[in-house]
Amino acid sequence: MILLFCLGCELAQPVGMVDVDVELVLAVDVSRSMDAEEFALQRAGYVEAIRHPDFIRAVEQGAVGRIAITYFEWAGDVREESLVPWQIIDGKESAEAFAAQLEGSPVRDYRGTSISRALTFATGLFARNEFDAWRKVIDVSGDGPNNIGSPVEAARDAALVDGIIINGLPILIRPSPAVPELDRYYSECVTGGPGSFVLPIKNSSEFATAIRRKLILEVGGIEPEVGVVPIQAQEPVDCLKGERDRRFYTDQFFPELDK
């Protein structure tokens, strides 16, 4: 058998693939460590950001002028019924259609926090779409460390091997007692890839602005001038802190935590 190699040749795009500037997965935490106010603010923040003229302008100014986007919610596991399938946003009308789907879905909370399951599920979504982009991004929000499922570093590293960028939106309005410096945890244990960043939310009033800023940066492929400022500490972040403290999360719905 003769193998032929063509250095410098472009790989053919699979038939039927649609070019977009970025493939973006929004993975949103709905665990019970968040209260009703935070749920409402988080959902409203994504709806407002996607409808905002600055976000739509950022999409339209891309090289292709459109993005592919999908959304799901997660807690101890992925809530597949919350999945908004991949859609194209290329202007005001398509942005409004996507935002309306988010706005119309019920808000519910669930037990547990498995960032690793969220990242694994999000990674799989890229293989099941019909889009082609230079950048593939997972935008993950959360207010606590991983405490169920595989170690978060393993899920993150698997996504990075596939060329996926992971950005973080840690919610620090009511810091997790397990990991009070959640921005450092996200920076060292969850996010990664070229130009990845962490944008923490420390006050309720920051939700809409922070989410909009984050989406605009991701759509434009822009690395923020100021990300998380490393906090000086003697010890590095323990990426297994949530798992080590998981006895505090044990309940009848997660009997495996007693093992």
C-alpha cells in the first residue's frame, strides 16, 4: 500500500459542514448551592447578553459573521432536558430566537456539583454538530468545586487534547465554604487552552455585565487585558478539595458518596 502525503495541502472540509467563527457551548451551573436569586440573575444575564446589541455586533463583525451556539444546565449530572440544540446566530433575529428559548425554559435546581461531567458532556457536543470553526469554546459557570464524578482535571485535559478552549465564570457572591477562592480554583483546575480566562462575579449587580463581556470576548477571540489576578498563597490550589470534602454533600440521592 502506498501512502501519499501532501505537505502544505489544506484538508478538505467535510461535506455539509457550515463555516462559523466559533463553536460555543454554554454550560451553566444549577446546583442547590445557588439560591433562587442567583438562578434568576444567571438566566436573565445570559438572555440579556445574547440580546444585547454589543454581542450581536461582535458576532456580525467576525470573519464569517456567524457563530454556532448551544446551552445546557448541570449540577451533580447534566440536565439533558435543558439542552438548547446547536443553532446559528448571525444577527438580531437569530439572537432573539435563541434568547427566547432560554427565557422560556423552567428554572430548577438539583443536587451536587460535577464540573467534570459538564465538561465531558460539552466536549462530546462538538463531535455531534455540523459546524466548522477554528475555535471551539466551552463557557462554564459555577459557584463551587467539583464534588461528584471523575476529577475535574481529567475532564479538562481531555477537552484540551481535542483543541477546545475552556473559560470560566466562577460565582463568588456567596463563596463556597469548601473553596472560598473559587476564582483560583477555576483558573488552576477548570480552565485552559490558548487565550483562556476566568471572569469572576462577586456581586449580584455584575451578572449581566460580566456575562455579556465574557460572550463578546469569546465571540471575538479576544484575550482580556486583565483576567484573574493570582492570589499569593503558600500552597497551590487543591483540585480535589471538593471530592475530599464530599461527605458534606452526601444525601439519599447520591449514595455513592458514602463509599
